[in-house]
Amino acid sequence: MDIRTISLEKLVVFFLITKPIKNLHLLLIYHTIKQYLLELFHGTAYRPANTNIQFWKDKKTMGVSIHYRGQLNDKALLPDLIDEIRDIANTLDWPTTILDDDWTTPPNASMQNAGVIEGNLGLKGIGFAPHPKSESLSLFFDRDGSLRCPMSMLLILDGTIKPEDAWISVKTQFSNPDTHIWVIGLLKYLKKKYISSLEVSDEGGYWDTGDRKELERRMNFINEKIDSLSASLSSSSMGDLSNLSADEIAKRIEKFFLDNDNQEDKQ
């Protein structure tokens, strides 16, 4: 899809409710919108997003999502983990994705212009979607046994991020609190049985507090702001985007947010 041929209303919906985005230019604009929502939530001033995709180095930049990373206690445990997760997913009719790449060959995958990943990602594991409106939960591992997702692996391979800085994220914003809580419960189980080094940063707060009401408050807040921004970010207020590049659209969105903040400060 060429983002220069669609209206900004559709662009906003695309970035906020679609599955993980693989095009790096689209990720930049996606981050611009999500960062603005997150900073509204925390009451901090908006700052323009960096153009070198620094948000992949910061685990707290994607709204109400769950971020996690860790390493298998023993790579020999992976078949049991896959079987256990697959049984759960099959019982609940959740779609799954299995990766079984060659760990003996160095990974060399890259993203092609058409958005197709070519080469060896070097990942084994399982991914599944616990809700039709939730992102998939990635439980893929590289040959060192570290948790990875395809996009983080690509960014590591092209040198955008260091392996130690890579986190995996699953956005639950558009599912429901029950799904978010279920994912947290699964991660706690995996930490106990398979990945004792697992680190979790839960923007819903449930991992640390177990507070369902706070989780609901945060999810409702973001939903309200999304509705407001979807109405505000219209083609009339943003101007003609038809001849702009992806980077130029990102800069215009940033300017829109900054101008909007300045107007609110004067009121």
C-alpha cells in the first residue's frame, strides 16, 4: 500500500489498529502518533520523534502494550514450550504461526521493497493471536535462545539496534482487559517454567499491580484520545498529502501536534 494515495483519516486508522507494521517509514509515522498518545497519558510535553527510529531502543513508547524480553533457560525446552502453547491455541481456536529456521546457519534475512522478508531469520518458536483485535504474541527464539520477533531480528541484522536493546511488544489496546490479563498470566507462567530471566514492562500496569481497574482506566483513556485524534487529523486540517513522501508526512503530523499543543497552552 502506498500511504501517499490515502486520506489521513484512513492513515490514522491503519496505524492504530492494524497488525505490526514492517515498513520502516510507516513505523516512523506510527511512532509519531503512538508517542503523542502515550505522552498525553503521562501528562508530559510532546517531543518530535527521532528519525532514526530510536523508539525501538525505548521499551515504553507504544501506548497500552506489553513489552518483554528474556532467554530460554535451556534451548532443549523449546519443543515442550511450542507443544504447550500450540495445544492451548488449538483448544481456543486461535491462529498460530510456527517458525523453524536453521539455527546452524547464520541469519541473513532482509526486508525487500514489497515488504517481503527474504533469507534466514534464524528463529524457532510459535506465535499466536489471543484475540482478533490483539497483535500476535511472539514466542520466537534465536540460536542463543533469546526471545525475538521477526521485526526486531531484522533491525538487529541491519544494525539499527543492538541485540541487548531489543524488546518484543504485543499491543492489547484494541482487544479487552481480559485478553491483556490473560497475556500477563501466560508470561508469568513462562517465566516460572521456561524463561526465568523474563523481563516485562506492562503499560497497563497489571504485571506489577494486578489492578484491573487501573488497566481499564488506561485502556479507556487511550481509546478516547484515539477517537479525538481520528476526528482532528482530517485531510482539511493537514493539507494535501498526495505528493508528499512518507518522511514529509511524518514531519507534517509532528508539526500538527506541536501547533495543537501550543494552542492549548495559550488557552
